[in-house]
Amino acid sequence: MIQWLLTLELINSPLRWVVWSVAVVFAVVVLVVPPRRIRRLLITAVMGAVVGYAGAHLLEAWDVFQGPLPVHAAVWISAGVAAVAMGAAGVFVRPWWRRVVAASLIVVGAIGMGLSVNAAYGLTGNLAAILGIQALDSAPLPGTSAASGDAATLYQTWSPPAGMPSKGRVSALSGDQKIPATGFQARDAALYLPPAALVPDPPRLPLLVFMMGQPGTPDPTVLAKSLDAFAAAHNGLAPIAIVADQLGSVDVDPACADSTKYGKVSTYINVDVPAYARAHLNIVDDPDYWVIGGYSNGGACAFTYGAQFPQTWGNIMDISGNEYPGSEHIDQTVKEVFGGNRAAFDAASPVALLAAHPGQYAGHEAVFTHGEQDAQFGPGQVANASRAHAAGFAVLTQTIPGEGHTGPVLQKGLDYAIGALAPRLGLAAPATG
């Protein structure tokens, strides 16, 4: 029961419309009063709507939401505050049953507002993701195979067997399958296995290690959707993906670095996760076929790690990432992560790391995507793409029209990035023209 509640779909489901329908019914019941009281209740609701709408934009101007509000988010906040205000006024109106309905309207209006704003952002698809916990079940790992052959031409040599699943499988790397972490309290990672990994004698496949944003959780939902779509068009082939935790908790930002305060985040992602993948997953054991990727905070980590560890990561997938780790709260990051040492903070930036590894990025590919309307992170993506190109990466970029820094830009960015890297990973023919 608890797992069902934690994994209940919140975005692509009619749930929020059901909640709002209930709210409308409750509001009508509360309004079945003498005309004098109706006017008071309606005036209260209108005032609540105005305050909600204006307050949302005021908080947006103060950057409380760390970026612009998604389209319609302020409208939903306005509607939610209106419902709560009407309910609050209605609890003083007799008889007792109307007071109960009014109190219920407060609760339902708040839930409807939360669900609708969450849907406008489009990033957290269930309650587990909102709470920052892993609610997937673990599943037995397929055995590794002795498959051989040229990984670069897998798209030519692979023939899917009869009975291959039409979609991949997601599971938690928990319990006995948990990735051991050296000095870091990582939340359980998630694993995506494409259809080609779920058949007898599967091919060895590329590895993608992906990190979500902050606040966030190792939720594979959006990534799995993009990988399934790619696999459906490529005979079941796609990377094996680990969605790993670079935060430790929803409300902290370790800035992608090992530190006394937050633990050995970098060691976990760049040493522990690769070691686990080599030992337990049926992957191509060659950095040319490995991708470090992420969204927002995770994208900043991906670019940082790809610059810092070129011997581990042959490719980078940066979806709407920060220009550098800790860019949103520099003073706090310098104090908490680097012990007040600004020079150490600067040395850990992608710019400094690229300069520290001259000539080591030949043959590496990096993909950078961002929303056209993302004024906060977009300029940094453009700058980082230029820096990566200057350092020797083969760079591919995509600006997503009409999008900011929300779920659609993540989904569309992943769709582009997976397809763009596919030829490099042996999963598709090289682009022509």
C-alpha cells in the first residue's frame, strides 16, 4: 500500500483533475448560504486569488524558485490560494457539516495546487521523487555475457531474438545490489536495462551514469522514457543506465566534490559506481563507450567529472546544467564544501579542470542542451559548450524552443542527447550529410 502511494503517477494522470473537481463540489456546497454570506465568501476567494497570483510573481522576482515559474504555475497557485481562503472563511459558517466541508476544501485546494504546480514543472512524477526517496523494487541482475565483437558496429551486427521485451526494465540498486560507497551516504541508485539487455546471451552495451537535479532523487522515470523510445527505434539497443545520487539528500548541494561536510561524492560517482558497473553489469569496458550525464545540478557534475576524469568518461551529456558546481550559492559552497578556501573552489571548476588536462579530450564527445527561455542556465551552457570545444571535445548542442528549466526541457534534451551520442556508442549509424 505504501509503495503504491509512493509510486502513484502525479503528472501524466487525471489525479489532479479529480482533486480539482472535488474542490469545485466542496466550494459549491460552502456557497449554499444566504446571499450576504455568499458575497463575503466570494470576495474572500477573489482576494485570495489576487494575493496568490501576486505573491507567486513576487517570490519569482526574489528568485525563491531558483528560476522563472513554468507557464500557468502562478495561475494554479492563485486558484489554490482562492480555494484555501474560501475554505478558511467557510469554517465560521454554520451548520457543522458546512464547516467540515469548508475545512475539507482547504485541504483539497492545497493538494490541487501542489499537484498542478508540480505538473507545471514536470520533473517529479511521484511522491517518492518529491520526498527524495527510492521506492522502486530491486530485481535480479542479468548475468554478464562472453559476447565479443566490435562495439563500434553493434548496430550492424545485432539481431534481436524472438521474445525480446518491447521496453526496458527499471529497478532499484538496493539491499544486496546496493552500490558500495566510500565515505558517502548515497541514496539507492536506480538501474535501467534496455530490451537488448534482457535476453539470453545479450550484447555488451554502453554505460550511461546519470544524475538528476537538486532538489531531486535518483528517479529513472524520465530517462527510461527517452531510452525506451530510442530502443524501440533501434532493435532494442540502448545504453545500460545507472541513475546515481550525487546529493545524499534533497535539501543539500555537495557541489560535486569530496568534502568533510558532505562526504566523498566525487569518489562515489567516479570510482565506486564504475567499479560496480564493471563487476556486475554487462557493459563495454571501454571509456569510449561510457557517458557521464546529468540534468541541472547533475549536469554541472557531469561536465565537471568529464573534464576531471577523461580517463574514465569518454563522453558527456549535460542537460541544462549549472555553469559550474555551486554557482547558485558561491559563498555557501566555498564555506561548506571547500572549508572557506576560494582558491580550491576555483580550481574545482570545469574551466580550471579543462586547463589541467591539456590534449586529453581528443575523440571525446560532449552534448549540451538547454531551453531557449532558460535565462539562468542557458548562457552557462553556451559558454561551457565553447570551452569544451576549445579543449578538444567534439561538441553537439541543442537549444530547445519555447522551453525554460522544467520537465519538458529534460525530456527533449535527453531525446536529443541520446540520439546524438548513439553513433559514438555503436548504437546507430554515423550521421550523414
